[in-house]
Amino acid sequence: MRLIEGDPAWFPHRIDVDRRQVEFLRLPREQLSERGFLADRDPPPSARALASWDDVAAVRPATGALHFIFHTAFCRSTLLVRALDAPGTMVGLNEPGIIASMVNAGDKAAPLIGPLLALLARPHAPEEVVVVKPTNHANRLMLALLQACPNARAVLMTNDLPVFLRSVARKGMMGRRWGRQLFLELQAYAGMDFGIDPQETFAMTDLQAAALGWFLNQRWFAAHANGQIRGVAPERLRVLDGDRFDEAREETISAVMAFTGTDATASLAGELATGPVFTQHSKLGGEFAEGETKAEDPNLVEEIEEVGQWVGMIAQQAGMTLPLKQTLY
């Protein structure tokens, strides 16, 4: 464990609750900015290791600054964390598997949250800042993660409902299924009474369910950012609109660095804002043309508009203006 603790290339990856073990993957610094999620990395056996639960709980590694990008999905959060990656200044961790594993492990993993985040926070170079973008399913752990890292700050990233719903629809049947699952998940930990009985809930369209999941995520973010959730000072949180990021890349990157206290040169934000990540699909890879669009099904356009009006009435009754107002800059 001492070798793993002293080498930031060894990433905590997965918690095995039954065996009380933590799996580690060895991922060199130069591999961290590659496309795809860290949770999906599959290195050879020689780059894997297991450590006991007790050994991990006892670690006291030399750590650096750690911050978060929480998001509502389909809002360019992957693009942002990849764009922020600047060796020697900032390292962006795109959905490390250990955060999702914390969610899956439930309360049993609570004693490990602090030590595991300390391991993620190990810099690869002096003063290098670590920014973690967890899976959106880890939004339920926002409070626990921020309390475990009292100096951490978080960007809460979202965008407008029609953009979100178009992304859900483009993924076909599995995207629509995911939207329903998102609603069920948010209702379990951040739910509200919509006045809808079980039969009406079952009768909702896929996009209605996905939209309510999006709404509950907005409400969850607002509760943290407005200080309604005790335990996290609101000044540690800032809201970022994903579409605004796409329109003002350099300004956004500069604002994130300033918010996280990152010591960067004046020109670095401009360099990162014109980097190669903006010409690649951030999740799947491959090149795409700037501004490339596809014609949309008019029936889908109409459905999204109707669902948007419906959610707008719900938001009005709840006293919310959506999407959340940007506060990062």
C-alpha cells in the first residue's frame, strides 16, 4: 500500500464491499487526457492492484488542491474537464470509476470517502490542481464529497431543457430508458410530490420522465447553491451554463481557473480554448466539423416544446426559474 500511496499514477478504481477491498489501476499522467471515461479503462493485470479496506482507510498521502465539476448530463461537462487538462497546472479526471463505486457501495463506503478523495488529489507535479468530473449519478454524494474536502470548490454545470431532451432522444431507445431511470433515481434522493399518482406516472412519455429528472437535478443544485442544504457554504459553488461555455470558451476556462485558485499564465486559457479537444467527440472520439448539425424530426421538436411548457408550469408552481442562472462569471 505504501508504494500505491506514494505514486499518483495508481488510481483508486472500484470498491468491493463484500471482500472489503479497493481495486487500483495504474494510469500514467499522459493517459489521463485521452478520450473516454476513466471508469471504462481496462489496463492489463500488471497495472492492477488490490488493497485492503483498512489499509486504504489509514492512508495519509501528500495531496494537493482538489475541485469538482458536478453536472446534469449532456451539458458539455466532459468537454470542459478535458479542455482544462494542462500538465503541470491542472489535471482533469473525467468520471473516475471510484466515484460511481462510492455511490454503488452506499453508506458502507462512507469511512472511505475521505481517504479515497485524498488519493485522487495527489498531484503529478508540484502545485498541479486536480479537477474531478464525477458521473452525474454521483450528484447524490455532492454534500459528502464536499464535506470530505473542505477546501474544494465545485462548478455546477447544466443547460437548457430542450438541449438536454434532444440529447436523450438522439440516443434512441437506451437514451429514453436512461431518462426514465434518471427520474426514478432523483425521486429517490431529491424528490418532490408532483401530485401525480402511480398510474399517471406510468403513463408519462419517456421525455416527460427525463424532463422531470432534469428538473429535480436543477432543484437539487439550487438547494446547495442557495444554502438550503446545510454543511456546504454557498460561496464554494458556482453555476455554469454549458451552452455559454461553448460560446465563450476562453472566458469560461479562465473563470474556472480563477474560481479554483489555479496559478496559471495569462495566455494559458486562450491556448486551452483553442486546443484539439474542441475538434473531437469528447466521449466517442473521431473528428467532427465545427457547427455540424442534423435536421430534426418535426414531431420531436413539437414534443420537446410541449414537454418544456409542461415543466415550465411545474417550475413556476415550485417558485423556480429554470435553467439555473449562471454565477461562475
